[in-house]
Amino acid sequence: MPHVPFLLSRRAALRTVAAVAGASVLATGCDDDKPATGTPDASKGPDGAVQPPAPSTDPAVVAALTVAATQVEQLALRVSAAGQALPALRAQLAPAVQSHAAHVAKLKELGDFDPPQPGKLPALPKTTTAVLADLAAREQRLSVAHATAAGKLSGEAARAMAMIAASESQLAAVLTPKKKASA
């Protein structure tokens, strides 16, 4: 019987990330007293508007969120630098810049912290293909790191980290340079 390699589709990979990240959420059980819709742990303010959950004060959660925010900010700066260095990539990289900004804002909201400055970035590769490959690899590494971190957290922090990991995995797939078919 010939050996057939196992190929994993993007959808299956994202389901795997979501399953790994959601394992801790599922392990915590459910509370039937909470409403099935809306933002978990949110409350209504005096004017009846929904208030977001209070930022976490758990040192482990805040540390995980701070590390993630710093990593995402560093990647966002790298993506922005790539767009400035290679104007032909700006339109392709714009969704990544917007996505990373939203992720940092969500992480800051959940942890109520100011992440440390990302520091000096390594030099960008010289070619467009190499830049895209570099960014895709960095997105994928962060996706794995954030999915792993989500598995160690619970509640809103775990959901946010899992969502960020899935987004980074998708960005990695979109940024991966397409191989030219040989004739």
C-alpha cells in the first residue's frame, strides 16, 4: 500500500487551534445562571448600558496579556515597517496592521496595563517575497504561542487569546507567498 501523506487544510488547522485554546474554557464548566448572549462577565451600568468586564487583577493573567500585547505590538511595528519599505505591499498588509491594533487594544482592556516598548526590530529582508515569508512565519509562531497561552488561561482572557491566535494563523496563511507552478 503506497504511503499517502496527511495534508491538513487551513480549516482543520484553525479548528485544531480553536480546540486546543478552548480546552481550558470547556474544562471550567458552564454556569446556567448566566445569560446565553452578550459579553460574558459584563454588567449593566446605571444608565442601563452594558459595561465591559472589569480588567483582570490576577498577576498570572496580567503577565500573559502583557507578554502577548508586547509581541503583537512588535509584530505590528514590523508589518508597518514592511509597508513603508515596500509600498507595493501596503494594501496587502493594511488588514494585518488594523487587526494587530485591535488585538493590542483588547489585551490592554482585559489587563489594564501599559505594555513595555517592543525595542529595536531586526532588519527586514530585501525582497518582497522574503518579507512576506518572514511576516508569515512570525504570524504563525505567535499563533502557536498565543494558542498555548490561551490553554493556560480561562474566561475572557482565554477567549481573547484564542481569537488572536486564530487571526494570526489566518494572517500567516494569507501572507505566505504563493509558489509559482512549474511548467
